Amino acid sequence: MVMTREFRRRSGYTPDMTHRPAGIPAPDLADLDLARELQHLHRTRHDAFIAGSEDAFETHTARMLELEREYLRRFPQAASPDPLRTRAGSRRAAGVAG
């Protein structure tokens, strides 16, 4: 898969890049910045997997996990699944004994 011009522009990719800084530590990010960075990593995950080097994918994974852990630390309620997305919740909603 060839990286598109848009992906290169959004990711800051340049052909001669050998290393990108890891970014601001997750605990130091403001809530809105943390959410924005996490959304960006989720949007670029597939491209990192398909078109990135092993090193790039490992870096992407480490940063994504760092940001996800920080997000869940700050917003634990965000990790609660919608009851209708669980078997027990779906059964309750349908009136079926579980």
C-alpha cells in the first residue's frame, strides 16, 4: 500500500525521517489534547499497520497504549460498555432469563 499525500501531510511523515519524538507524556496533556491525540492515533492505526515499518508500528502501539491508559485513568466511566452491547444486558432488554 502506498502512503497517500494526505496521510503524509497529516502524520508529518518525510521520506528521510529516521526517528520521531514520542510526543508530550500523556499525563502532561490537557484533557482535550489527550482526546485529540488518541483520536488521531486510532485514525492512523491501519496505515501504521499496513504501510509502516516494524519500528514505526511498535512506536505507534506504545504511544497508543500510553494515551489509552491515561484516558481510562482520567475517565474510567468511558470504559463502561453500553449494557445493550453485553449478552446479559441484551437478554434483560429482550425479557429473556439469563
